[in-house]
Amino acid sequence: MPIYEYRCESCGYQKEHLQKMSDAPLSTCPSCGKASYTKLLSAAGFQLKGSGWYATDFKNGGGKSASSSSASSSSDSAPAAGCGGGCACHPS
């Protein structure tokens, strides 16, 4: 179940609520009781990091495909930012 963040426009009370996606949005502030409790738009609770797929992510054991053969000329270049050089595109 997702966590939604709400804030009251009247008193400024702010709190996170665990709700089902099918639940109706809350409208009554638990602090002051006014109907000015609105859902806030906030960032997702996760981040995707890394530069792409790893060789271990494929069923065939990371064998080269037609699209990776054209990228083989870039394997001699310096590692990209965040790559560190230990990935499949820059083998040791």
C-alpha cells in the first residue's frame, strides 16, 4: 500500500497516511477538524541508480547480441560517470 502525505490548509498540520489506492482521499484534518486536508504531491520513495543493464541480467549468460557489437568500440574508452569500470561495458 502506498503512503500519501497530507497537509491542512487551515492549521498547517502535515502527516503521512498508509492507504489503498482505491481508498477515497482524506478531507478532514485530524488536528483541527476542518475540511481543508489535501493530498500533497511528493517524490517517489526510491531511486534508480546505475548506468544500465548488467551481463548477469540476461538468460544467455551475457553473450553479445547484434546491438552490443556496435557498442564494442566504446569499450576502449574511459568509464562513464558512475560506471566505475567494473561493468560489462568496461571489462577488467
